[in-house]
Amino acid sequence: MTENIQTTLDFIKEKFKPESKDSKFTYRYEHTLRVAAIGQMIAKKEGLGEEALIIACLLHDIGYIECVTHEDFDLHGRISERIAREFLETISYDKDLIETICYGIRIHTEEPDRTYDFDHAFGILFRWCQKAITQI
């Protein structure tokens, strides 16, 4: 496990607080870990950068910590994108990868706003990871 992945795991654990007796985010934390495990399998199989996809998967639902209304939940991809960007900048992550990860996080809940390119493919990988969860 890379230092960046460990730092991201620590961050989401701090935010979701899964071991807290009354945490409403335990399921979301566990879901995030399952999505990251599937992301890692896909990255290995497809020869993609594992670290970036694992980090993206770990951060994809972090916006739930700020969701209050139904509209917030519908837009959690955008909220997650903002939180992920702020976090990734604090660990001095590669700027191009930050853009790719944040775009993928945003479009996992909405239609992409670009033509097919690597960023779009990254977002599609999120969808595959999440769909695979429902089949386990």
C-alpha cells in the first residue's frame, strides 16, 4: 500500500467514523472500501495506475458527510468532488491526476459533459466498480 493510499484511508476513516457506535456512515465507509477493492482489481487487470483509481474510489462518496437534503444526496458526486480536490491538494497530489480523479468522482452520479476521453473512461470505471458491488 502506498503512502498516498494510506493517507486517503486515514482521511475517509476520520470523516466517516465507522467505529463510532452511532455512526450513520458505517455502511458508506464499508461500501467505499468494497468499491476501492474492485477498483484495484480492475486497474490490475486493465494495466491502469492502481494508486489513482484506488484513491478515486476511496473518495467517491466522501460528500455524503455533508448531505442533508434529498437534493444534496442527488448531488453528492459534486460535493465529493470538492472535498476530494481539497484533500488531494493537501497531499500535493499530481495536478493532472487531481483533475482526472475529480472529474470521475463528479460523473459517477451524473452524465459526463465531455466527449469520450481518458477522463470519461475513468468515470465509467467508477460505474463498473459500483455495479460490480451489486453482483457480489
